[in-house]
Amino acid sequence: MALRLQQTGRRRFVIVEKADGVGGVWRNNRYPGCACDVPAHLYSLSFAPNPDWRRHFAPQPEILAYIERLADPVRPQLRLGVEVVSARFEADAAAWHLTFRDGNRLRARHLVLGLGGLHWPARPAIAGLDDFGGDCFHTAEWPDGFDPVGRRVAVIGTGASAIQVVPALAQKVAALDVYQRTPPWVMSRNDAAFGPMTRRAFAFVPGLRRLYRAATYARMELLGAPLTTRPDLPPLAQKPIRKHRPPQVPRPRAARAPDARLRARLQAHPAQR
């Protein structure tokens, strides 16, 4: 939004961000294996493409670096460390009145909310959790100084974040236990690296990057949309996924088979195959 306003010659706007840096969820989530499960060339602005994505599914550091580059042109309008605590619309004046945590106020003609919720930890209500003597934290609050090498680690949950962090932790820890309530559908990630020649082609061959983005979008729509509109397709699509599971998850296989139909819940893509 800010970039588009600037491109049309509008400069009289302010962006307020309660964190001390840009990036949102990609700034806060720093756990091992953190990555996007949307292809990188789609997970970017159409008018600000990045030809230098290193992988089909970009990891967190690459996405954060991309967002920080995007923010450079609008940094003069950016106010970091400013939290909005109230917003009141005055109908007679057709204006918004904002109050910030530090007591300052702002009057504006228009208010655009760009809030996200994926950085808020969903903490389980487990009796005795507060009495645990070791390190205990949510993936959304991964401490920078935590070193898992040689430790005994327990991961609660097998959602999208867990499916990314567990393979990364398994390579470093002495022991790893994973506790699961509801099995998700786990699909092969089919990630691929973009080599130097491919990245140069995306940067310099006219139209190639746009064509690749369009082809990626079309493939996802052709494969994904029918699964939500045709009730006969999800059971057919589940069969190859079930065949993929046995060599990857030898036992206890039955406990890890989802009860919900494919696409009834968000399926997960592991950080590694």
C-alpha cells in the first residue's frame, strides 16, 4: 500500500509499527527451518519481483531481507516502536483520531489496518507448564541464543510450524519427542534450488520471471481449487499421499493418519522431504 501510494506521487502518509523493525511475522518467527509454504515467486509483490530467490520455497532469512529492501523507499514515512492503543472515527470531521502507547496522538483522513496474527503464540493450557525448570518457549518467540545441540527436546503439536522445526531440530538434538493430538495431512515439499544460471535468467531474460510466476499460479490453482469444489476429488488425492507416508513414517503409522478429509484442514509441507 505504501509503495503504491508513493508511486502515485502521494507522500503525506505515515506507517506506524509497534516492533523495532519491519518484517512482521518473518521478523518474529526465527525458529530453525522456518520457511514459507507458498512458492517464493508468488510470495512477493507483482510490481516488486525478486529474481534472486535461492529456493522454490524461500526460507525466513531470505523473505525478511526481501521485505527490508521493499521498505527502503518508504523509511522516511516509517515510525518504528509505535503501538496504536486506540482509534476513534469522528464522523462530523470525517477523520480518525489515533492514540499511541507513548501518549502521542495523530489525526488522519484515512486509516489502513495492516495487522497480522501469525506472530501471536497459541499457548496450550497444560497443568504444571509454568513449573517446568528447563527452557520453554513458543516457536513464535524463539530466543536468539538458544542452542539445541546435544539437548533433550520435546515439541508439542504437529502443525505447520512444528513440521518445519522438527526436522531441523532432529539433526542437532540428543533426543527429540513429538507430542501430537490431531494428525495433519503431510505432503512432499518438492523443494528445489535455483542455481546461479537460473537466477541470472530470471533477472535478465525479458518476460521469463513473469511467465514463471504465471505458470506457478496456474499450476496451484488447477491442482488446488478443484479439491475444494469437487467432493469426489479429495479421496482420490489422498491415496498417493498415504502411499508416501509409510517409508517416511514407519510407526506408529495408524496414529498419524488424519481423520479429516484432505483440504478440510490446512495441509502441511515439511521443511525437508
